[in-house]
Amino acid sequence: MSTRFRPSDLVPAGFIAERITHIDDETCILLSRAGATASCPACGRISRTVRSRYCRQVADLPLSGKRVRLLVRTRRFTCGAVLCGRQIFSERFGDVLPPYARRTGRLEHLVHHLALALGGRPAARFAQRLMLPVSNDTLLRVIRRQGLPPSIPPSVIGIDDWAWRRNHRYGTIVCDLERRRPIRLLPDREPATAEAWLRGNPQIQIIARDRGGAYGLAAAKALPDAVKIADRWHLMENASRAFLDTVRKSMRQIRKTLGATRINPKRLTAAERLQYEGYLRREQTNAAIMALAGDGVTIKEIVRRTDHSRGLVRQVLRGQRNDVFRSRENSLETYLEWLDAQWAAGKRNATELWRRLRTQGFRGSRRVVSEWATRRKRADKADAETLNRIPSARTIARLLTTSRDNLTKSETVTIAAIEGGIPLLVKARDIIADFHRMIRRKAENELAPWIDRARESLVTSFGDGVAKDIKAVRAAIVSPWSNGQTEGQITKLKLVKRQMYWSRKA
């Protein structure tokens, strides 16, 4: 069935297209309004008396790659009400064309969403391609004029901090987890600020937060009856970090177990030699601090005598500065799994491996792959000499938590020696693995026995921390809510902030 096309189909509803003309890259459409009456905006009385006419010029949606300008014949009516203060009024067109507007309602709607999606200058540049004559200031004015839609008071929120400027200034973001959107940005991350905002929202029933003490303290004071939920990702990350700290504290025992208490500098590479010299300097500092601590000197007095920072002194006393060699990430990190598979398949030619990596997007030099192949060949030879150069604490922690099937021969010998010589470290690894398994399986009934086991192991401090926050940890295990959504909103917030920075520089 064929449908007849009319020029009025191109214009907003309620208008009649009288004439269409094309001038260069612009289409002009002359419109008039059907109907002989209009209602007074002041008193609402219907009037039929037309006093005069004039033309309004407004912009509309583009047509066939050309800008569209509407010339609207607007009538002025006379109001016959005696008590009405407005004697003459212009006819109104409703939401299609608001009073004093220079754009139609449908074009305003498009401009508003374009500004929300891209911001000021990026949206203005994109609008030029869409044949929409709007500037960046106009886009920002549209956002301010439209305002925010009315929001429903949240009952389930996530709260976390984010950086206005890293290491200098931080703020707080609050998200509605039910509607999946941010609802408030606080100027700082002080507990008093968060507490004041929470007191103003007593309807909140569930609060998801990270494991920092500030928001937990604010939530406990402001809303003591609300359910507090610790973030599951932070729980598992804190557990992994606790095991890494345990390995760092056990490095002296690990070296003694592996028979690597002495290192031959002649067998080190240039980079390893620099790290070893730094380790010797650190050992002198550590010995001086430990000697003062052994005499009962307080941390504050040690800082005053040695002129070292308080954080460094705490690291020494906690045994966190014992690594000789520190591992660093390189450009092969994302390709190691593929390289291991090729090596296991018998492909040992470094040049050929490098050529095949280039086809997968690797941009490093052939030397990087050659050095990796050389280290891998040496790693396959498990003898006493390879144990003299033990890995860093981070590497040992990774090897201890990796399946034996994915380790090289020398790595397997190293880990077997550590497990045989330091059984307490193996027990700590098993406790951390059980904690991860408990979170994944939502086994809330295993939490209390796990805390008892952790308090009798090398991860005592982590177990004590879980015990202090046991209600939030238990809620994290059984509740479907999590603060991961808030982390995603922070990532989006950083992206918007970065776009605004580059748009200002453009």
C-alpha cells in the first residue's frame, strides 16, 4: 500500500509547511500553525482576535546533510479578560517549540544528550559534523538548564575515595548500587564529611565500602543499624598482600634454607650488581635500626637519631626490606604464556620466536626475546649454582601459589626446598588459599574456624584485621552486593576528567 508523502511530515507535529527553499547549505521551511484560537498564558482564556503576526527563526534537525532553519509565522492575540494583566500575548506551541527558544524541542533533546555524552568541546566538534550549529558554551548551558532528573533516595550505596590529584587531594564518591549510578561527590575523604552526608540520609540500609577504616568509622557512627559490607575484591587482594608480606619477613630463612646466604658478585649481571650493592647499603641501615630497637628505643626516638622516615623504620622493624633482587615488569609480560607453550613444544629458536611475536603485536626488540630464551635455558638446569641466586620475595610468593605443572625444573627444586625448610610458610599459604576459596564458595560457616587458624600462623595480623571487621566480612561472603560497581564508576569518572583535561588543551 503506497503512502503519499507530504512536506508537513518533515516538520514538528501541529505545523503546516507552506514553503521550502534551499539556500546554499541551508534549508528554510516556512511554517504556520493550524487553528484559529489560542489560550492566554496568564489567565487561560481562549482568544480569537489576532492583533499582529511576526516570524520566529528556530533551528531544527538537519535534513539530507543540510542545516534546517524554520520560519514560524507566530500570531499575537488580544486577551479580552478585564482583570487579566496581559492584554496581548503570542501563541504558544507547547514542548514542540518553547517560548523564546531558538531550537525545536526535538533538537534541544538531541543537543542535551550529545552534551551529556561528550562534554563541551568534543561535543561541539562532533555537532559540526552533524550540521548542528551549537558551540561548546551552548552545550554546557543546555546541561545546566535541563538539570538533573529527580532522584529516589537510595537504600543501598557504595562509597569509596578517588583522586582529584594523586597523592595530593582526594574526594569521595557515593553510588546508588540499585540504580547503578553515582549520586554524590564529596570534596574530601575525611570521616567527618562522610558521616555528615550519611546522617542526612537515614533511609540507607546497606553500605558497601572498602576495607579502609575511615568509611567504616563514619558508617558506624552515622548509621549503626545499617548493614556494612566489605568489598570482596579488596578482601582477596589484602589476603594476597598479607602472604607477600609474610614471604618478605621470611627471606632470611629462605636464603638460609637454599644455602644462598652469600652471593658471588662475579656471577651477577650489571643490573643485578647494582641491586646487590643497594642491598648491602640497606643491610647497614637495617642493622643500625634493629640495634636501636633491640635496646628498647621507641620508633619516634629512632627516627630522630637516624634521620630516617617513620615509614622506613616501620618497614625495617616489620622485616619488609630484606629483598636482594627486585623483579620488574617488561614488555614480554603479556606474551609469557604463549612463549611458555612454544618452549614446551620444543621451539627454542629465539629469532623465530621473535618474528612470530611481531605478528601478534609485540613491539620489542629481538634482544628481549633472546635474553628471555637464555634465562629459560639456564632455568632448565637445576644445579647447586642456580640456587645461589634466589628470586625476589614477590617471585617466590608467586611460585609458591603456582601449580607445580607450570614451573620449570629449577623453580620446582627451589620451591620444594623452601617448603621442606619452612613449614610455617606453607601453612600460611594454605590458610590464604582457604580464605580465597571461602570467599568464592560463599562458605560463611568456615569464617570463625579460619580466624582461629590464622591467628596461630604467620598471617596473624591479617587474621586479627578480619576478626575486627568480622560483621562486614561475613556480609561480604553472603550478600550479593559489592563495591566493585563503585570502582567501575571511579574508572568512568577518571575517564571523564581526563577527557576534560585534553579538551582544554585542544
